[in-house]
Amino acid sequence: MAKSFVRATANAKQSLEYGTYIVGGVTPGKDGEHLGLPVLPTVRAATETLKPDATAVFVAAQHAGKAIEEAIEAEVPLIVAVAEHIPIHDVLRTQSRSRLVGPNCPGIISPIGNCRIGFQPLPTFSAGAIGIVAKSGTLSYETVASTTRAGLGQSLVIGMGGDVLAGTNFVDALQLFEHDDATEGIIIVGEIGGTAEEEAAQWIKAYTRRTNIPKPIMALVGGTQAAPGRVMGHAGAFVAADEADALAKIRAFEDAGVVMVNHPAKFGNGMKSLLERAAPRQKSTSTTGSIQRRSLHTIHIRRPSVKSGISNEAQHLRMIGLNTQQRALHLKQSQAFDMLRDRGIAVTEPSSSSGKEYNLSVAIDRSNRSPCIVVSPALIAGQETHHPRKKFPFDYQAGFDGSLVHSIAEELRLDHSLPASQDSLVELLWGLVSIFMEREASMLETSISVGNRDVQVHGARFVFDDAAYKSAKRQEDVHKLRRVQDEISEEVEAEKDGIVYIKLAGEGNIGTLVNGAGLAMNTNDALAAHGGKNANFLDTGGKATSETVKSSFRIILKDSRVKAIFVNIFGGLTLCDMIAEGIILAFKDLRMKVPVVVRLRGTNEEIGQKMIARSGLPLHAFDDFEEAADKVIALANGAAD
């Protein structure tokens, strides 16, 4: 069932032509017919009348949370949510009777079953034997293209999505691929943020121990060159204090026997080689179709004890908010202190505090998909490691469970014989939880001293979900506290054009322009592996029109360190020939002198590459990433000499 939105018509037509069995749609409050299929006024009515196995939620981010809840209440077994920038607290409010794929993902597609629930670029896909699960949409397309080129094709491709909260994770997908006879090899595309990669590595270790002939598994983890403390395009692409970075995730996969690559173009031939060396496997007694249906329709959320150059799909995605870039609002410590004082919580200067030092936070437990209290000893300057954080999850709908206070007090080594210390802890916990829930925070961290008399706050770092304001127009007073004058001007300018630009520290001399956060992270990682020095991270937000390219070039060139620019675009939803035209027009309009290396992959890639090569401009077109990387590094270093 396609959850209707008139802009989804083109997508629905393509999915129908592909072979997807769409039984109808929903337009709130209306009955009728569209594309020869029934349209009903509510999801409940559609579920009762049409008996769908799945629903695709193609609505704007500000309405997506409600649409997901409506589908859950109607007990639709599988829900695919593609929109980016859904407020985090809207996702936290959803229940768990249905399987959710997404949000912020391209959806799910079975090339062997000709079924697409999402907006994937169909020409890239081919029926075959490789199961793919990815956080990044553009990296999943690169991975699909690589396996298609290698003649392997795909059995099922699952978009996990790059948000803080993912409805379906890597382990869910791995469990499905394990029993799917059509899947002979497995590819995982991960990135910084959360613990899904480590959980997958642990599952893989157990899988290889219990299986005589395990299926070969390959993986990639993006973000080895991520800027510390920054959100790298995807809302969930950041490393929290208690989380592993990209290198640690890579080591976890390697320890589990997973074959790692640093660029998705290497997946095809790499997997082909692994399959050629693999021993024949005995087929499962279950059929592929029944396994897929049972696995995808069984929820596994762990709860605590909650004709232009742009294709029709691209135009639709822009309407539902997939090109709106995400960032978090970080308050200054003085502003966070003011919020605490408004709740009656006293704050002190670090020099005046005494006792043992801890960090006490309210954050989001990605694995449990719930808020949690987090306690950890403070990290001492010069100390490389510290005691792992202790998490105390609580149900979002039920609210903070006061019975957790005793366990939290024990973790803080509070003296139970001193009521004042207990009272100050309770006051702080309820104050933090109320700010978290009422003001739609994503993380509230305090530095505290635990003494004999009370718990003293002497530091605070508060982070709020910008989607609550940008998508849903809530929490305006919180977001008025943002001080753009304290931010990097180029980053603020880029944000106005829907571009995520992060200026990197160091001696970087290569500017990068990429469509898609995951691909942008991996581009920087792979360039660095070749010896290149990145000056920036830039994600155009999945689009690459002439205006977007022009704005991106203009921002990149404000950095005097940049001696060459690397454009790495996957033309899935936007055609490569139209992207090439946009690059050429932008280059001419800006009268650029800096050489540009362009790698175009995807739909109409050969046409686009020829247009770049024949432009007569200092533009260098490539298909192969390594050749393109070598060229841009040579140009940057040559220009710097």
C-alpha cells in the first residue's frame, strides 16, 4: 500500500512498472481512485479493505511521525519511512507492533522479486545473490552498482538509514540474510554513530561458530576522517563519548572475520572472489519468500523494562524533506546553566566543587530506541580510557521511572544515610528529564561533583534536535538561542542552500563536493587512504543541480588552502548528463581557475563523462575512483608547489 501524497505518483508508477504489487493508497479524509487503484481516507480503512503487507510513508517530515503511528495503530506489518529530518521525539513516541524500516533511508527493494518500497534508482539494480544493508543511501547505490558490474546482482537491499533511531538494524538484516536461500553473500555499509556495527560484529562471530559453511560477509565503515564532535550530514553520524569511532568499528568487524574495503567500488570483485573460493552450501529447507515475509514482519525492537535533469523521484524527495540538512543545536554552557536555574537547580564553579567527579546525562539509547540516564566517571586530563558508561533506559511514553534513582545513586556511590545528597540527585534527575522531554533535547550532559552533602553541577553541555523546529516548527524559543555569529560563516552560508559544509582543520588542499552524507564521508576517507589531504566535508543533500553545484563551488573556494576540487557524484535520482551540464555551467559562471576532477557514476554516466571531457575546461572526468583520486591529489600537490 502506498501512503498517498500526490507527489508520489511518479514513484508509484515506476514501482508498478517494476512489478511491485501496490494495492491502493491513502489521502486523509478522501475516497476515490488513482492510477486505477483505490484511495481510502485512513490507513485503518485501507488496512481493513485492502489487507496490505506493507506501507510506504511518503509524507513530509513534520507529518511522518503521525503517519507512522497511524500505520502502527492499524497494525500494518511492515512500514517503510523514507523522510529525513523527522523530529527525534516523534520517532521515540512510536510503538513497536510493526516492523519499521527507516526513517531517513531509500527504503527496501527485492530485485529478484521485482518489489520496490522506496525511491531507489531502478536502472542500477539487477536480480542476483547479494544481500545488502546500508546506513547510507548513496553508498548503497554505489555498492549495488559494483555488484551489478561484477555480474553478482542483488537478492535484497535494505536501507537502515542514518538517523539516531533506526527501526531496522544490521542484526535484523543479518538474521534475514542468514536464512535466505537466494542470498549467497552479505555486504554491510556502516558509518560512525551508535553501536549497530559492534552488535553486528558480535552476531557474526556467533554465526560463524554455529555454521559449518557461513556465507561470506564484506563491510565498509565510513567516517575515519570525520571531524571530531561534528554531525557528518546524517543526523546519527556522530561519535558520542561512550561510542566507538570508525577505526574501532572496523577492528570489530575484522575480529569477526569480515572482509573490509575502503570504497564500495571494491565490493563487486571482492565478493566475486570470496564466492569463487567458498565451499558449496546446503540450501535451507524454507523458501526464500516465506523467510523474507516472516523476518520482515516480526518486530525486533528491544524495549526497556518504546523534464528537467532532476527525476520525478528527486522532485518528490525535495517536497517531503529529504534534501533538508540536519544539524544539532549546541547551547553555550551559560545558556544551559540558565535552563537548569529555571528548574531550581543550583550550579557552581568547577573550582568551588568538591568530591568525586562524574558525568550525568539524559541521552538516547539507540539500541533500545528509548531515552536513558547515563552515568560515568569524569575523564581525567591525560587519561586515555575511563570506566564504561552505565545506562539506565526508561520508557518514553511512561516517563522517567523513579525506581531507577536508587540504582543511579549506587552507581554514583552516594551515601544513602545522607538524605540531602539523595534529594539533590532526585532534583537534578527530574530537572534534566523534564528539559529533555518538554524541550525535545537529544542529549543533556552535566558534569557533577558527588560530595557528602549534595550533588553539585559545575558543567553542562546541552544539545537539541533541530528537526523539532525546522520540520515541525516547535521549540522556537529554544532555537532562538542559536548564535550564528559564533559559527563558521561558510558553514552558515551553506546551510541556507541546504548544503552541509564542514571546514576541516589542518593542511587540507583538496575541496570535496559530494551528493549524500555517507558518500561524502567515504570520499574523504578514501582520498586520505590514497595520501590526499581534505580541506572540507561537503554533502549537497542528495541533489546536484547547477545552482547547488555553483553554491558548493563558491563556498569551497572561500578556503584559500584549496588547490583542486574533487566532485564525486552518484547519479541515481539525478541523471549524470544533467549533473555534468550543471558542473560545466557552474564552472563557467564562476570563472573558476582551480582544476576540478569529476567522478560520475550512475544513470547516464557515460554521457556525463563525455560531456565533461569535451567541455574544453580544466575539468577531468573519470569513472574509476582510484584513478580520479590519484589525479586530484597530483593536481593539488602540483598547484601547491
